[in-house]
Amino acid sequence: MAPPTRSALDMIRALVGFDTVSSKSNLALIDFVRDYLAGHGIDSRYIRSEDGTKANLWATIGPDEPGGVVLSGHTDVVPVAGQPWESDPFEVVENDGRLYGRGTADMKSFIAIALSLVPDMLARPLTRPIHFALTHDEEVGCLGAPRLIADVLANLPRPGAVIIGEPTQMRVVDAHKGITAYTTIVTGHEAHSSLTHRGVNAVMQAARLIAHLGDQAAQKAAQPELNSRFDPPYTTIHVGTVEGGTALNIVARNCAFKWEIRALPGDDPQDILARFEAFCRDEVVPAMQRVVPETGVETRPGVIVPALAPEPDSAAEKLARDLTGANATDAVSYATEGGQYQRAGIPAIVCGPGNIEQAHQPNEWIALEQIAASQSFTRRLIAKCQADA
């Protein structure tokens, strides 16, 4: 039987057709990719999530040796619920030079293009391996990649460079901000709302803490990084959700809020946390406990995604600039799995088709010209890996 072949557009349609919203399993998509690669005689390695409901996939084309190039992409997508889509989000619609569908820009097209070119990778023996790294749960904190990276470093030849195919319009991105997330829980004391002096209002104490974070955010904004490539050119602090209280006439006993820091490379988010905790310890909690000693504030760490720091002339940067012809690199404020690879000692760069402004939006789309640009990029990579000694 002849090995399966698919055009880039056919492969994009196939991958988008899997509903891999992060709250759901990605195993059907992973199995599809495994079977496609197996049809070309390529073995895949599964690295399952702790509960077994999701998996990363690693596959290698070419020699089993160090120094290979990783094409890395996440398989999960953000939810579509509540968004005003004009078509089925999981069925690709082509219109006016664009492909519409969830994941077309972020970032199934990059994966699909590379998979469609597997026959090209096999047409002439590679002297430098090309690896596929497909991960789960990137959209909810880059949770899958660390298990994949640890497995590769423990059991397989170390790659030499990673290309993260997030949408950059094929620009070479060598830096992005990191994410550090927290949940702060305020425990107050209930009372009738006519007797506020006998209670400790958790919602109002949370408001004090949120205002303190706002003050820290304003201080960061007032001291932007000079000549920065980031937009905005400073570390940001953001409170995303607040939940608390029982009823209007009850002094709130509980309140919790989730917040995050998106830090510039080199800016330590622990400094922000330390100032926040000092404010809690020195000002907020003592005032609460003077009324009711059992009250307090607890902050729990959540997702941590490391920043990607510039590595001028790293193997990944030199390769991407050579393939694109770019004379300069860019920086972005969103996070990727690139910082996780870099922290593990593997040089990483971000370069992929599509525009981040279309990501996470209703009627998400990618331009056909971006698909063509990514195809050309990947073909040049294949030729380079066939020519490299």
C-alpha cells in the first residue's frame, strides 16, 4: 500500500476538525498523527499526561543522533463557547484568500504544513534529524511540554534547535515575556451588614490587595524599558477574576482573586510577589486580625511559564534567520513553550505562520499567503537538513 499523502490544506482541515479545546482530550488527534506517520514508516513516542487522558507526541525523521531540529507545536485550542462564530469552528471554511476555523492561526496550520511535507523529508536521506514535538495543554499554562522535554533529555539524543511555530507572520522572534500566576484567598468573618464593625469583609480586604497590585503595575508602566522591542515595554500585572461574598446584607467571609505577572526577560516576578506579601503581612492582615484573630490571607502559586530570553547567534536563531533571510529578530508579549526548552538548555526560536491578532478570536483565520510562506520555510529547512553534514 502506498504511504498516505495529504496536501497542506487537507491536513489543516483534518487537524482543525478535531475539537481539542484544552478541557478535552487530544488523543484522537495524536492517534491520527501517529497513524499518518506510521504509514510512512515513522515511529512515534507517546508521553502521556499524568491522568492519561492526553498525550504529547515525539517523532524523528532522519538519523538517530544529537543536533536535530525540532518543529514544535501545541495541539490544544482555546474555547469557542460564547463567541459569535459565523461558521462551524471545527470545519475549515475557505473564503477570500483565508482559511477560517479554530486553530488555523494558533497553531494547527504550522503542524499541518510540516506533516504534509513528510514525503519531502523522506525523499532524500536527511543528514540532520527533524523532530516533531506535539504537546497538550499549552493554552492553559504550557503544562504538557515539560514532560515531553524531560523524557527527550532522559532517553533520546539532545536536539540542537527548536522552532516554535506560534503565529509570528514568519518573523523570527527570539524573546517573549514569562507568565507567573497566583490565586490569593482572603478569609474574613461574617456579620450582619448593619454591624460591619463586628465582621471582617473579605471582599473589601481583597479590594485593598488588588489596589496594591494596581499601584505596582502603575510603577512598572512608569518605568518602561528603554529601546524595548516589547509592546508594552514593561512587566505587566493583571487581575483576571474575583469571586466572593454571599449576599448584599452579609459581611463577606470569603473572597479569592486570580492574578498574573507577565515579566520581561530578566525582570524577576518574585520581587513583585515579595512586595505584595509584605503589604499583606505588615498592613492588611494585622488590621483584619485586630477584629477577628482567625482571619487571614493566603497566596498560592499557579502556572509558571518562563520567559524566552534573547540568545544572539544561538543555533536556533542562526537557523531561523538563514531560512527566512531576516536581518533582525523581534520580541512578543505573549508566552510560548520556547522558554521551557531554553531553560532545559535547548536553544529555541519562535517562527510560524499567521497573526497572533487572529488567535483566540471568533472567526479565527489564517491567510493563504502565510501558509505558502510557511511551506517555503519548511522546504528550505528540509533541504538544509539534507545538505548539512
